[in-house]
Amino acid sequence: MISYKKIFHGVIWILFLSFLVIYFAQATGYYENINHKKSELTQESIEKFEKDIKSGKKIKVEDYIVKERNYETTLSMVGLYTSNTFAKYFKIGMNKIFGEMDKAVNDE
């Protein structure tokens, strides 16, 4: 039988490892690198646009827009909906709990 102590330690380890991953991603500049790549693509599109204007080519906006992929799936949308619903009812529950505690403390 798994004890609550083992479950607690497992959750703490998962949170700690998640923190380390996020910390090192930030420390190594992972997000800045992604944003830099996006701006480089935009700069390349601007240069292509200027070159096409000088050469007199017909210009279409679609040729210069950097298209981002949509990674949404049914599973991710269900997960997001579940998470938002849980957060909504958790907030309602916490507000009621702390509201009742406030009443108990302030109504002597």
C-alpha cells in the first residue's frame, strides 16, 4: 500500500524537477532564442518584400506573412476546457471557504 508520505514526496520531486526545467530554459535563453528566430524570419520577409518592389513583381501579402502552425488538437482543447472548468469551480469553492472563515472571524 502506498502511503501518503510517498505520494507527497513524489509530488514534491515532480514540482522540483519542473522548476529546474523551466529555470534552465530561462537561464539558457531558450525563449529569447525562439523570439529572435521569429524576428529573423520577419526581417527576411521585409528584405524579400523590398527586393520584389524594386524588381516590379506583383505583390501578395500572403507571400510575406510568417505563418505559425496550429498545434491544437481535440485532446489539448479538452484538457484546456477541463483545466478552466476546474479553476473556475476551485475559485468559487475557495471564495466560499474563505468567505465563511471571514464571517466566523469577524462576527463575534
